[in-house]
Amino acid sequence: MEQVVNVYRSIMDLRYNPLRFIPDPVLQGYLLMALFVMWSGFFGVIAIYYMGWLGYSIPVSIGVHLCLIIPTIITNAVFLDAERKNSNK
């Protein structure tokens, strides 16, 4: 489980991935979301052409991925905040 968390953080957590070197947090978030949309579109094209899913919808795929990713990000943020606030007790 710890390996999954480390992989997640190295990609999605702006404190660990290379986007941390960009000083503006708004730009960091924008670039992370732009990369997310790009990769969702890429995997949508893969699904359409290589897997034969001709009825596949890239916007629906992006929406479904957002419905999975956003709660994961929020949960991770809540866990990290709870850990940070209670780590010195």
C-alpha cells in the first residue's frame, strides 16, 4: 500500500513531483490539470483506435476520471492535514 501512495505522490502531489519547482501554486495546479486532460485524451484515443471502442467518448472519459481523481485528491489532502496537525501531539 505504501508503494501505491509513493507512486501517487510522485505524480499527483505537487510537493513531490517536478512541478514543485514552479513558484506559483496556481500555475502548478493548472499545469497538473492540463496534463491530466492530455493523458485522459490520449488514453481515449488509444481506446477508440486500438481497442475498437468506436462509441467511446473522450469528454465522458475525462468526466469519469475527474469523478474518481477529485475525491482521491480531497481525501489525500484531508489525511495529510490531519497528520500534520496531530503529528506533534
